[in-house]
Amino acid sequence: MIAFIKGILDVKTNGYIIIESQSGIGYKVYMPQSDISKLPEIGENVKVHTFMRVREDDISLYGFNTNEELRMFELLLNVSGIGAKVALTILSNVTPSGFALAVISNDINILKKLPGIGPKTAQRIILELKDKLKKEQEISIQETEEKSELQDVISNDEKISEAVSALQVLGYSRKEIAYSLKDIDTSLSIEDIIRKGLANLSRGI
């Protein structure tokens, strides 16, 4: 599995880029358009986190500027009826924090406005991901220290509790979340708390 690619940006166009590695190989990487727009100019060095999808008739690389986007992409591929193309479209139009918040708050309106996502698909995304979260919480037997630490973070604050659920939707463990939300400013909005948590998680805090 190719975790990331570093090299010189050789092609930057609609829907994909080509990165030339130090070995002289050019990798075609499909990316969300929003990520492509944030990349530097042709000829500059870039690093993208990648997901390699292997099928009987195709092997493709998908790239993302952040690990959070990569996690969200992998998550979406596990939802029935969501393929790579639709997942990239979703990622081009909503941030991981906004997506996670929409899922835990049952906000179908945000999801159904996304290109290629109708009301039924939006409902299915929410139901399947919330069901996944519920199952993980049921089978999760945490160590006493970890439970206590997370409980201290939540501190009976509804916004923090929702942010914890949102970060779990994105695939983070309760232990990782506990550290990422330690000493977080509870006056922030839920989405900003999620965003701060993601930033801390990306730095390994």
C-alpha cells in the first residue's frame, strides 16, 4: 500500500494531478478539486496522502492534502452505494469536520445539497455511519484510566460530547480523542471544536 507520495508536481488539471517521484516515475493521482486548488504551482514539491484502490479491471491512486480527508474517503467507501467518484465529489464540497457534524446531528439537508447526493443517499450515509459508531461504542471495552480521561474531557459539556462522537465517526479512537480535546476551549462552536481536535490529532497531540 502506498501511504503517501512526495515529488515534483508535473501536471495539475481537473480531477487529477501527476507527481514525478525521485525515481522518475510519474504517478497519476485523483484528488478532490478543492485539494487540487490548494496545491502549489507546476514544478513545485508536493506531498499527498494516498489511497490505492485495486479492482479486477483497475488500479487507481487517490490523493488528499490531509490524513483527515483520507480517513473520510475510506469511511465513505464503506457506505453502500458510494463509490470513489462520489466520495471525491463529497470531499470537494464539505470539510471532514462539517461532514462529521452533519452525521451526528442528523443534518440531511447539508448532505443532500452535495452533488450526486439525494435525500435517500444522505439518509443512508447518516444511518450507516451512526450505526457503525453505535456498534463500536457497544463493543469498546476501554481501560479504566482511558475511560476516566475521556470523561474528564467531556465534563458533561454537550458540545464536547458531540465533538467526541463526530471524531469517532471519522474513525479516531476514544483514547486519541481524549488527548486531542484536552484543555479545549468549550466556548468554541461544535464545528470549531471538531476542527481543533482534528488539528491536534494530525500533529499527534
